Amino acid sequence: MDIRTRAARVSVFSNIILVLGKLGIGYWMHSVSVMSEAIHSGLDLVAAAIAYFSVREASKPADAEHRYGHGKIENISGTIEALLIFLAALWIIYEAIKRLISGSHAINEPLTGVAVMGGAALVNYLVSRYLFRVAKDTDSIALEADAWHLRTDVYTSAGVMLGLVALYFTGFQWLDPLVALVVAVMIIKAAYHLTREAMLPLMDVSLPAEEEQVIKEIIARHADEYVEFHKLRTRKAGRDRQVDLHLVVPRYKHIDYVHDLCEHIGDEIRAALPYTDVLIHAEPCSSAVDCRVCTTCPEKENRSSKAN
């Protein structure tokens, strides 16, 4: 089994346990903040299931219908996850405001909720740490999104714990829905960043500036072997990068030389940026334009000797 698929499966199982635990305790306590965390974990469970499906599909090789592979399915899943999180946040806000207005349902045993949320925070921290590591090693946007979901749960669980502790010592029932509102705001913020990160590759935006700089530096290492390059284009689909450019080479160079040069540049780019497909279009130099660029050229020397 692919390591990304295995990591996504761990997330699914851990979220099932957390959802059941939070729902049971939240219902028994009549705590909207604990119930809001249960709903948040429920959405994380859906997100984990989507991530599991997407990384499994994205790992499939290119086929006749998907010549560029299946990488963008990770970005699609991330967008769906973000929309689900927005809906969950709206539900939490609705329930919290309703509870603030009605002031009904006293909370039972808030310290029990503290223990449950503390255990949930620990589980989420450990699983998210594992997902972050696998996401970094495999450059998986789906796993990174899932990891951020769980890490957000750690922070929101801590907020709920603080609210329940304050409730225990003060007896103020309004603290519970107030904390739920804070949780909802944090969820919306996380969903916004996730939406942006997932959707940009779907619009074929360029790779980050630092990655494009790496590509340019690699090409520059071979500056004495070509005339110039232009039309550098980059994009990303899931973990897969696509890079293409036009490379102007001396027209007198043999095709074997040009092929080897393009292969060497492509290999170095792939070594620096894994999961990268490199396409280099070689062009012959133009004597009218490019002659002033090259310092050494047999054709220049021949023309010079004939002129003399």
C-alpha cells in the first residue's frame, strides 16, 4: 500500500473514534461547544475519507484519458473539504447564537468535557504530526489539508477546554456558546486558507517564486552550452509539477548534443524538485539576433576568416 494511502487510512480511523466520543459526551453534557467540536470532527472524518480516495486515485499512473496523470484530484478534494468546513462553521454559529439567546440547557460535569477534549487534542496532535511528515515527504496537498484540519482541531479543542474550565469555576453558562463562536471563526479561517491553496493549482498558477528560481539557477549552470532560454512556464497538479521552456542552442550543434543537453537540464530539475515533468523545446539560434550573445562560434570564426 502506498504510504500516502496508509496515512490517510490512519486519519479516517482516528476521526471515527473522536466523532463518536465527542458526540456521546457532548449530548450527555448538553454542551454546544463540545457538540460543535464533534461536528468539526465529523467534517474532518469526511475530509479524511475524501483525502483517502484522492491520494489513492492520484497515485495512479497517466492513462489514455488522463495524459498528465491524476494529480489534480487532490486539489479537487481539498476544495470540497473546504466547502464542507464552511458549512460546519455556519451550523456552529447558528447553534451558538440560538443557545446565547435561549440560555437553555445547563451543562453537566464540565470537567468530564475537559478530559474528553484533552484526549481528543492529544490524538489529533499525534495524527496530524504524522500526516504532516508524510505530506512533506510525498508533496501531497490532500494529506497536508487533512493534517491542517486535525491541527486546527488541536487548537479549537484547547479553546473548548479553557471555556469549560472557566465555566466550572464561574458557572457562567454563556461561556460555552461564546467559545463555540470562537471555534467557528477559527474553522472559517482555516477553510479560507485551504480553499486558496487547493484552488490555485486548478487555475494553473505558476510554481512558487522560490521553486522557479531553483529552475532558473539550474538552467544557468549550463549557460556556456546554449544561447538563451525563454517562455518558461510552470504549474502544479497535486504533487506533480509541469515545467516547459524554449532553449535556444547554437545551430551548428549536432542533434545528439542538443538532446543530451536537454536531458541533463531536465534530470537536474527533477532531482531538485521531485515529481516534475520537464519538457524542453530546442530552437536553433538566429544569426541575425543571437550572434551578439555568443562569444565563441565556429560560424562566426569562418565568416571572420573569409572576410579577412
